[in-house]
Amino acid sequence: MYPTGRVRTEKGNSGAYMSTHNVDARRKKLTLGFNVPVRVILAVFSLCAICFGQSPPTFVMDGHVHIINRQLYLGGDISDHYKDGQVDLPRIRKGGINAIFFSLFTSDSYYPNRFELKQTMILMDLALRQIRKNQDQIEIARNASDIERIYKSGKIAAFLHLEGSFDLDGDLGVLRDLYRLGLRSAMFVAHNTDTNFADSCCSPPKWNGITAHGIELVHEMNRLGMVIDVAHASDATMRQVAAASSDPIIYSHGGSMSIVKVPRNITDETAKIIAAKGGVIGLQFGNGFNNPKYHDWLESHRESRPAPLFTSSAPLLASLQAVNDKEAKLYPPVPEDVPEELRMPVDQLVAVLDHWIEVVGEDHVSLGSDFDGWLPVPKDMHDIGDYQLLITAMRRHGYSDERVRKIAGLNLLRVIRQVTQKQQPVR
């Protein structure tokens, strides 16, 4: 989620595109004079591509995509092809994306009244209903094997993830209930707000990291097999969660503090700690986290900038409906305006990847775009349908096929497999 102001956005391209590896086979066989399994045909296509000097289709999994809040506030369906915003199923397919962290966003506005739990359950209910309605295109994945099966079927795998707090107190029973509903990843902090067990990146510290109950929460997520996400956490919280966790953790979306010094970004030292536990660091696609020139310009215009959209000082409103009415005005998300002369090229994202590869190695870097999270995109990129611009840029900069596949999805898949497939019962 992008925490800054809002102005205009550019419209995305129209039309849906189904790539070869996304053909909706659903385990059927195609007939070419004889029955041939689809997986064999796809393997032949990939081999032919290699023989002719082209790269085979790349499995792509994004670690942070906003998709469901718009439908809650404005109506509509995730399968609609919108003329605005950055995300819908047709554009996900156009972008060649096979799996996503399907992010439910319980924003800071719900915390002062303690509406966070009810809001999370409302979002979860809508997500389940929308995915079921569009089951010919998208399916919930609860582990890595599910993701691989759904990918082979030609559908999009939805790995349910929560951004923000399900409960500021970190109730373990509520966590288990959400797990039973299909949630498999959660942000450890309450977006830009401290919880009663952990400090956020963007609020005055209360705990200097995490409390004893925070450690209990880490252990319960480990036991359940839930991926812990420390994006939006303070540096101390990130380090302490990594130390307490027996599983790899992820920093789903952000940038490098060495490139742009903002509280939301991660330091090289903390990135190394997460990598040492087997975790991954996810690249957010925005100018604000990755473009030094734009950051310097923002700092020089600080007094004239609009107020951040999401802060820990959200007003106390009279009812849940009042909060919803306030939030609805923010949709569809309109990214912060970036002067065109300052807008970074997609190659700058590769430069951040280069830095992280040097710091933690190619096995610990992933992608977490943050589309429809008020994302001020690079040049030539308008929405999630333009995702392949980054894949192409990685290849243009000399990344091997193996490196591209790791960063584009396999590193995240490895962590998910390690965390979720321990087969421990929910008590």
C-alpha cells in the first residue's frame, strides 16, 4: 500500500489476453489426430521457444495485489474490465500473472473505533464469494501444491493475504478462524499504525519491536502454516519477528533504504537477516520507494504536498458505515502525480533488484507490485496488464532465465511451500 497523497492516474489498455501457458485446459486433453495431454503440448511449445532462441513462458507470482476493496465500496465484479484503476482479472491475465497474494486491505481508518475485525470479515466474505463466482478463472490456493495445480489448469491462483490488522490485540482464536476460512498470509502490523503487540514503520514506537504476545502470535502463525509479512513494520519489529520465527518470513512489497530513505523501505542489514532465515524481499513498483530523483523532489516540496492517505491519526467516526463512506471516496485508487520529467523508467526497478541481488542473493528477491494500492507507476507502465515490461527489462539487463524465474515467482513459491505444507492440525 502506498501511504502518500493522491492526484491523477493514467488509464490502462483495454482488452484481455490469454497467454499460451494460461490456456484453460482444466485437465482436459486436446486432440491433434490423437489424444495428447495439454501439459505435453505446453512442454513442446516451451522446447520450441528455446530452440528458436526465445525464453519459455515464465511462472509469475506477485506478492502484493489489491483486489476486492474496490468491489466492496463501489460494487462490480473482479472479472469486470474497468477503464480506470489498475487491477481486474482481464488485466491480470494480460500481464501474464499466474498467481497473486490476493490482498484484503483493512485500512487505518477502521482502528480508532475498533472496527478492524468486522471489516476484515466483511472483506473475507466478499473475496470468497467473488472467487467462487469466477471459479472458471481464479481459485483459492492454500499451499504451494494448490498454486502449481491451479497454474497448470490455466487459472489464476489466489493466495489470500491480509494487509492491515485483523485484530489490534492479536487474538489467536480470531487468527485460527481466518485460517479456517482460507487466509494463508497476514501483515504482522496494522499497516501504518502500531498494534498492541508490534510497532509499525510509520507511527511512534510503543514497544521497540514486538511484545511477548507478539512472539506468541509469530509462533502460532508458524504452527498453522501462515506466511508472515513484515512489510510496513518498524525495523526493530522486522528483526524481532525474523528472530522469533522458525519459518522464513517475507517483506512483501517495498524498496531499499539504501536507494530511497523512507520509513517504509528496508535496510540492507535487515534484508540480510530475513534472507538468512530463508525469506524473500519483495519489490514494490512505485516511484516513491524506488526513484531517488522523485524522492528528492518530494522532500523539496514537502509543504505543498497533500496529506498522507493512511496514518495512525485517523479520525474517530460514529459508525462502520461512516468509515466505509469515507473510504469509498478513495476508490478507484488515484496514484500520486509524478512529474513526467522525474518519472523513472522500468529499468530503475531492475537497478533496485540488482542492489538486492548483491546484498542477499537472487534466491531471496521477489516482486510485490502493489497495483491498486495508489501506486505511482514507472514510465510506460499503466496497470497490472503491463507487468511483462519488468520481466522483459530483467532479460534486457542480462538476467538469466533461471534468475528471472526465481524473482518472478519461484522464490515466493519456495517460501510458501516451506511454510504451508507442514500438515499441522488447527486446534
